[in-house]
Amino acid sequence: MGIIKKDILIGFLVAIFATFGGVFLYLEYFSKYSFQDTLKMIEEGKLYGKVLSLAAIPNLLVFFVYIKKKQDARAKGVLLATIMIAFITLILKFF
């Protein structure tokens, strides 16, 4: 039972890391402005939720890699992290 919880935690942490990686990739390579300017525009426009939801796209890749490798517990962790990110996005949309 302990190994399953450990795998779920690993999947969760990998998904969080992939999300932050997605934010970095979006800000660094897909924005035509500098990193700091883009952060300032996100803050001024209160676009946190939109950027966060775009940044969660790499979780899809991670999820399918874990499914393909038959590491279902880690895939559950990725799914939990993605649901948490969706919930945070929902909260940010209304505040």
C-alpha cells in the first residue's frame, strides 16, 4: 500500500514540475515580449488562470507516458495534480 502512495506522490510532483515547465516555456519562448515584461502583463491583466491552464498541457503528455508504461498509480498522481490546477484556475477566474 505504501508503494502506491509513493507513486501517486511522484506522479503529482512530476505534474506540478511539468506545469511550471509549461509556464516557463510559454513565457520564455512563445511570448514575443521579455520574461519580466510578460510576467508584468500577466499580473496587470490578471491572466493567471489562463496562463496556468495553458501551462498544464504538458501534463497530458506525462499522463499518457505513465499510462503507456503501465504506471497507473503515477498517472493517478498526474490526474490529481491536473484536477487541482483546474480548481485553482476556476478560483482565479472568479477572484
